[in-house]
Amino acid sequence: MRKKFKKLVGITTAVAMAVSLVPTNVFAEEPEVAVAEESAKNDNLLRVWYDEPATDWQTQSLAIGNGYMGGLVFGGINNDKIHINEKTVWESYTEEDKKKVYDFCEEYRTFLSKCKTERECVKEILKEAEAKGYRSLKEVRRSGEKLQAGDKVYVSIMGKTLALFHIGKEPMEKGMNILGAHIDSPRLDLKQNPLYESDGLAMLETHYYGGIKKYQWVAMPLALHGVVAKKDGTSVEIALGEDPSDPVIGISDLLPHLGKKQMEKRGNEVVEGEDLNILVGSIPLSGEEKEPVKKQILQLLKEKYNIEETDFISAELEAVPAGNARNYGLDESMIMGYGQDDRVCAYPSYRAMFELDKPQYTCVCLLVDKEEIGSEGNTGMNSDFLKHYLERLAQMQGADVKDLCQHTLC
């Protein structure tokens, strides 16, 4: 399993990524490594301590890197050693290797273009997972089946977080190998009652999600993605601005000769968060005197999606950069596209799961929501969903969940 995972990760390193697998304990009460007293008091299980110096750089070092420069850190208490490799991976690739890189990256580029929200990521990955033989864990439990080596199951949390499990040969209490990444990205979310009219223009109010540079979101084409839950119980999926025949929306900015004072401001003040409202229309509805432009937009939404203004209250709509991911550079050695934080890790992680044959230990791919805002909420890592489902998996195999968690590697 690890050889295949490293192979896939090595491919995506060519598009500027690095993945580090850091040994840590998940929900463990007694970590396997010796943890300092102060660290134990703080329950800091992410700090790794060793009781003797490293002597072999090949088997005992800790890897760091960013795709261009790699380092192996090892040594003792007073002195550390770092082996550094500054060579680019392209120098070692054969023509056959390069073809594999480009083929893999073409599939990754397609994934970026199709999956611009966490819901779209989960939907697309689930479609691929089911084609690879993954089954819903809920259905397996309902049938009363016991999980056996080789079984593949998944759990979807509200369509925004996904966990894939491939059961290994070893008993589950001997631990799991977990790959983790987040599939949410910085964006602009529509407020619950977003549509208003001002100075003859129809606008959508937003609030930004995650770590964004606000000035980067003006004067660029935006698309609207998401789902609207209607009052009749049905839902409507929206992806407006991606098809070449679709219009796009956006946030207007001052012309350079009108923005002298604006350009004197610091970068984080050039555009305020309250000004990130999206312009969506300017034509008034004929015969209307009060808010005619807003009513024209509502009529268009009714005709195209059969949604009304009150449906916005139960909608989850996100404004994201419009258009497909593209090959970047004259040599096409990189990819430019929205959402690579952290889908650049999510994509090879779930693809590595699909390449597994008969893993020795149970393998897990965990793709989560809400990382951009502190991992809060019932689809973020601060919730207990992973712990609950690990308990259920252990129960289905007659394993002790404490032993399982203590021996698990992330």
C-alpha cells in the first residue's frame, strides 16, 4: 500500500505539492512514544519525542520538503543533521515517467474543474468509489454483515465529509493507516437573505469563508455553486457560470484613475469584507416601480431554477472563480486552478485508496469540511464523527476501539 501511495504522491509533487505522513496517535490514551510530562499534561499528542538519538538517515529521519527542496532531519540532543536535496524531480524522470505525470495531472485538472465545493467533491468521489466496489457502511450494518479483509465501505457525513475504509488482513485492534485532507476552500458564501437593489443594480450580499485576500476577488468572473432546499421538500443544485453559454457574475472595482485613495491603503484594507457584494443585474422588470431590477432577477431565477426569494433562507450557495483549471507555464509543468488548498492532497489520497489490492492494515481516507474556519461544526474534524464510526467498525469486527486508536498512524 505504502509503495503505491508514494508513487501517486510523487506524481503530484510535479505540480508543486508535498505530503508528509507524520506518526501520531488518534484518540489514544497511552501513546507509544515517550511524551514529556509537560506535554502529557497538555494532552499534546502531536509532539513526537524519542528516547535515543537517530543514527540512520534512511530509516530514522523525519522528512520535510515542498516539492522543490527536500530534507531529512535526524541526529541527537545537542546537534541535528539535515540531509538536503535541491534537485527537481523532473531531472530524474524518464520520458515514460513524464507521460504518466501528465496523464495523472490531466485527471487531477479535470477533478479541480468539476469539484469546486465540498459537496461536489463528495458527490464525484462517491461515484468513483462505488464504481470501485465501495459500499455504504450504514447499509452493511443494516444487513448484519461482518466486515472481512478486503471489504470496502464508506461513510458520508451530510454530503460534505467523506471517509473511505479498506479493511486489511490484520485484526483491526492492530491499528489503521489514515490519509487525511480537507476539501473545503476559501470562497464567498451568500447570506440567507442576499438579494437587494441599490442605485438601480441588483446585488447579492456575501460573507467570506476561510483565509482569502479580499482584493483578489474583485473584477474577476465568478460562478455560483450550491444547493437550494425548497419549501416543498425538493432541492435544486446550481452551477451557474461554468458552461461557456452561461453568464458570469462578479464584484466591481474602481477604475485606476478613480482609486487613488484606495491604492494608498494597506493590502488588507484595499477592499473591505463588507464590500464583497456581487453584482448580478441591471435591467428593470417592465411595469414595476419598486425594486424593478431585483424583481427581474427573481423572475429569471424562477424561470431557470423554479426558486423564489424565500428559498434563499434554506440555500447553501457559494461564489467561486469561474472557469476550468488550466495547464500553467509554457512547458505546461504546473496547474493553475481554484481549490488546490487542499484538494491537491485530497485527490492523490483517494486515488491511492483505489489502487490498493489487499492491504495488511485497514486503510482510511478521510476527506473533511470546515478546515478553513477552524474545523468546527458537525462536518469538521473537531466533531466526534470519526471516533463514532471507528467504534462502529471495531464493534463489527469484535475489536477493542482503544487498541485500534492507540496503534493507528495518520
